[in-house]
Amino acid sequence: MAALLQATHRSEDAEPLMRRALEIFDTFRRQIGHPHPYFQQVNENYQALQRAMGSNEPD
């Protein structure tokens, strides 16, 4: 959903969904002991979204 929102130039709507996905993947890592296979891709997408939105927020 977040990728669709971003692709349709609705970055402000996509950002909280991507952030939540990262939180879920972080919980997975803490509980299972290794990163989820899709974590890296979601993290890269989130960072790209932040850059596109002009955020100076640290990663």
C-alpha cells in the first residue's frame, strides 16, 4: 500500500505505513533473532521516501 501511495505522489500518506512496516520488521528481528528477508528493501524504500520528502531525520 505504501509503495502505491508513493508511486501516486502521496508520500505524506505513505510515510507512516512504511515506518510501521519497519517497526514490524524490527519486532520480528528482536523476537526471531535475525532480520526479516524483506527488511533491507523496506528500509531502502523508506530512506528514499525520506529523501524525496526532504527529511533531515536520521536513519
